[in-house]
Amino acid sequence: MAIQSVSKDGILTIKICDDRLVDPALLTRLFDDLLTELGKSSEDRVVVDFSAVQFMASSALGKLIQLNKKATEFKAKLKLCGISPQILEVFKITKLHKVFDIEADEAAARKSFNKWGIFK
């Protein structure tokens, strides 16, 4: 299975288990699975954990943008975590680090949902 999901304390955490997100068929299946999990969950806070991912094709960025739009449609807050420094650099180059809420790890992502104030 390409993903594992668990719902705890009102937060849905989806862990991507594949280390290379390159194959177009795999990417399509992976993001279909992510959308399915998002659609069937009643949680309005979602963390997608990339800690196992070491390499990601640029086409995955477009899929992530689609996922972000779908999360907004479902009125869910989406956070990404566990992104390797090399992949994070691609997010910075493409300015997507300003689009996505990216945390260092799952614990930080879960904790950041509880922050209040203008810097939330």
C-alpha cells in the first residue's frame, strides 16, 4: 500500500510509504488514494507525512496543488511534514513553500494546529 492513515485527536495523518514518487501511474494512484482518504474522513485537520519520500518528480507538485484545492473544498486544513531538505529546496524554488503549511515532522504539524493568534 502506498499510504497509511490514522485518525487521532481529530487529526487525520496520512503517511506516504513510497520512497520514490516518480512513476506517473504510481503518482496517479497515490493521489487518488489521498483524495479518497480526504473525502471519507470527517476530520477537518489533515497532515500528510513525507518522511519516507526521498525523491519526488516535479509532476507530483501539481498533484499536491490539486490535493490542497480539494482540502479547501472539504474545508480541511492541510499541513505537510517530513519533507527532505532536497525536496524542500524544490518547494522553495517554485515558491510552493508559501502555498503549503510545511512542518518539520508529524509532532510539529499536529502541535501547530493548536496555535492561536495572527501567526497561526
